[in-house]
Amino acid sequence: MAKKRKGGPGGGTPATVALESAGADYTLHAYAHDPASGLSYGEEAAHALGTSPERVFKTLVAEVDGALTVAVVPVAGALDLKALASAVGGKRAAMADPAAAERTTGYVRGGISPLGQRRPLRTVLDASALAFPTIFVSAGKRGLEVELAPAVLLALTSGVQSPIARS
């Protein structure tokens, strides 16, 4: 199920509300999340949407020099913590405590979106995203992805792009 929207009123997740408030172009894709699938959330999304895992991005929350930071990387790869720290001018990075990530973003694991967070965090998008006209990121809950241009994501998150993923 895909819905194309641009702006306008409406409910939904905080991520879709943020997209609508900004008048952004995006397509919403819903699929039936299967907790027993054995796949990671991102791999499950890529499979369900019939798209390449290089085009589906996971939202990870890390701590860089004590500050929570969002890393958006392809589900086909992994986050390079040293590259993330460097991208934001930090020295050390580690994955954030999952409870702190959920509390700060307002989302649950597997549904954390870079958009519409309770407390907006610094955001770094892996440079590989720029190779695609659109990418998929979580729309704020398991089983819901938003497809949008990487430039739109960067603009709405005040994010930066940097090579932060490794294969």
C-alpha cells in the first residue's frame, strides 16, 4: 500500500506529521510487520517493499562524545562509529542505550525515524543515499516506511551527509 502526499493536514506518526507540515513530497509504504520473520527490521522492510537493501536506510542512535546523534545508514551495511564521530567533529562514538534512544526520539526500536523526533538530534546521512533519487526510512513505526529524496531528508533534519557506513 503506497500513499503519495504533499503537505496538507492529517494525522499519523510524528514523522508523517512533520513531512506534511513541511509540505514535503513523499510516498508512504505500509507492510505487515512479522515479528517472527527472523530478518532485521530494515531487511524485512526491503523484502516486503521489493526494493534493494542499499536503498532502505536504518535509523541508528549513537552517542558521540556524550551527545546522542542519529546515523542513517543502508540496511545492507553497518555503521562505522569512527566515521560518525568524525562527521560531527567528535572523538568517540558508541551505540546509545536503546532505552535512551527510545525515550529521546519518542519511537520504539525498529520504528525510530530520523523525522519528527521528540527531541531533534544531530543527524548524519550516509553519503551512499545521494546515489538514489529516493530512499526509504522508517515513518515512525514498525511496518511503515517513507520514501523521499535524500535532499528532503537532509533539509528536514538539518542533517549532513558523510560516508559513515561500511559493508
